[in-house]
Amino acid sequence: MNLTGPQYVIEAGAHRATIVEVGAGLQRYTHDGVDVTATYAPDGLPPKACGIVLVPWPNRIRGGKYSFDGTDYQLALTEPSAGNAIHGLGRWARWTVVTHALSRLVLRLDVVPQNGYPFPVRAEVMYALDAERGLAVTITAHNLGPRRAPFGAGSHPYLSTRGHALADVRLRLPAAERLVADDKGLPVGVRPVAGSEHDFRRSKRLKAVRMDDGFTALAAEPEQRYAELRTPDGGARLWFDAAFRYLQVLTLDALTPQQPAVAIEPMTCAPDAFNSRAGLMVLDPGGSWSGTWGITPI
């Protein structure tokens, strides 16, 4: 048995995606047999959260502590080196198959009420392939409990550089502001990108720029709500709907040996939103939320 559990394949035209049970992660996405997203060994664990779904919060919570509706909570510190709770509660959970068709897969996770997050939330993710547009990923959440629940969501795809070094990759980000982070990777302010090395509103080469940065003030026009990675051998466009107000960008010279990659993570809220409330959603009892992002090969 693979460490990430069963692997589910969906296909449409020249598009093929493999999704794993643990973390509901996108293990591989190819077009005409070429990797669109960075991948990892089928029998390995996802490095650097590669491909996973981030619920009921994306990114980090400082010290794993937050207050909500008059109660203080303490989450397990899943990033011990920085003392943070990171990437939610679905990362190492086994998601249940709801539907598996030729070009579509739906997985479900019931977040178990627990110390630090005593809210029964049901999350679902649908991966769907279209022969023309490529991959679409829809995340939904339902509050099954009797009280309000804080909630955020995101995904952690890495786009493939198709073997090219990061310095030669061209990147476009539809973001006017960057979150300034401290040494624990948590926001302490916001700065305009204009005039800085982080201004990628027009596609340009990464060169020496390396990032683990959050971005916001994303383009409002639907036709502009996309990030793009290009190489001499093609690339990918990552698009997202208005539910996703933040992007986290992580550049790695070696996600796995000899495999550079750029993570562009659509997120509904900022890192540490359970404390800052920046983009935080509150699901009322019986309430629901849904958001969609996707990847189109170039």
C-alpha cells in the first residue's frame, strides 16, 4: 500500500490527473504526458505539502493559538520549528471517495471536533478535467454543528518548471500587495508591490528572486484572476474565483532532487487569519461555502 493510500486517476482528452487519499492531494497532473504540476514518487509522502487541500485553515496560525466567540483555543503545533499550527487538519487525514467517474473525483472529509477546533465541519473537494480547459478544483464546506465555526480553505499545487531552473522561469501574479512576514512566516504588515522586486503584475523572469510570500489585493476582473508560469517549453495558468482573496507563492530550487517548482497557493484568507481575521470566514450552523480554482496548461 502506498503511504498516501489509494490513488485515483481521472482523464479527459490529453489531460490526466492522479489524486491520493491522504490529504486529498493532487499527486500528478499531465497534459500529453508532460508534467503540468510538480510531482513526487507514487509510493512517497508529499514533500512540502505538495498538492494537498488546506482545511479548515490554510497556511499558519501563530503559536497554534486563537480566540473565537469568547473562547481561547490551542491547536497542536504542526510546525514545531516555528511554533505554528500549519495547513489545517486534513493534511494527513484519509479522505473518503464520494464519486469517482472517468473525468471527475469527489472526496470528503468530516473534520473531527477536537481540542483546538471543536467544530464539526464537512469538507469536500471535486477534481474535474475538461478536454479543453484542463483541471478545475472545487472545495466546499458545511458546518454540521450547533454553533458558528471559523473557517478558511486553500490548496497547495506546485507548477512544474519543465526542467528549467527558476532563474529562467517567467512568472505573473495578479497582486498589488505583498504580506510582509516575520521570521516565523507570519504577516506583520502589508506593502504595495509597485517598484519592488515582488511586482509580477506583468510577466517577468524570476532571476534571483526567491519567495515564501503571501500576496493580496488581487485583480478584481474575472478575466485577470490568474497567475501564470511560463518556460521555453510551456507552462501553466492557475486561475481562481473571487472566493480566493490571497495567494501564497513558494519557490523551490529542488522540491525533489533535480525538480525545481513554484507553489502558487490559492487561499481564502491570510496566514494567521484566525487571529487577524483577514479574510476569515465564519460558517453559521448549517451554513456552507464553496470556491473553485483550476489549472490550464500552456
